[in-house]
Amino acid sequence: MLIIGYGNTLRGDDGLGWIAADSLRARFADRRVTIMTCQQLTMDLSEALSRASLAILLDAQAGDQPGRIARCEIAPASVTSDSLHHHMPPQALLDYTAALYGRAPRMILLTIDGLTYDFGTGLSAAVEAALPHLLSEVEALVQAEIA
């Protein structure tokens, strides 16, 4: 399994993915779970994705309910040349992985609506309060995959 936390740790709640991934490292130290962090999704993640049975992406998103957790199962999308930028949406990354390696994992995107994306480190109170629930959801997904 692969967990990828992504975002910008210098832009408030956008650092959620990194903080969540770092919090999960100790919880999955003895399991077959790889945890990665990055600023954005890029095509170079395809190789690691191709080896996973389940990929869980962790990110903050703009939304009108700070602290709200959303879960989205990602399906491959049609890739166009517009996807060949320095970052790509999860669907395009999944599609590239399938095209390059002949397989792609089940992918789930977990997000929390952020409150602030200003310059600075640390999470807003609403996102900080939702973080334990997000971590519990990741643990439940991993446990279900192991079972």
C-alpha cells in the first residue's frame, strides 16, 4: 500500500498532507505500507503507484466547511497533453501509471476543507481538530486492505 501526503507546508492548511503522512509513519512502521510526501503530484510517482494495491492520497482542499473530511474514489481519466505539466490531477496520475506499467492501484483521495492558505506553518484549529479523524479513516482503509 502507498500513502502520499502532498501540499505546501509553508501555506497554512495546505501542509495537511505532509503533517498527516508524518503522523502515520509510526503507526505503520511494521506493515507493508509505504508513506511518501511531496509538494504536488507528478508523473515520477507512477513507479511507486504501480507496485501498490491501494494508494491513499492526503491533501487539503478549498471548501466552505473548514475541517470537513471528504473521501473520493479516483478512477482513471483520459489523459491529454494538458496533463503533462509539472503537476497533475490524481485521475491523470492514475491513468499514466496504468499506461506506463500496465496496472494501477485502487486510489482513494482523502481531503479536509482548509480555512487558511496564507504564508505560514501550522494548521488552523478546524483542520487540526479534524486531523485525528482523517488518520483514523486512513488506518481503517489500511486494515481493510490487510484483512
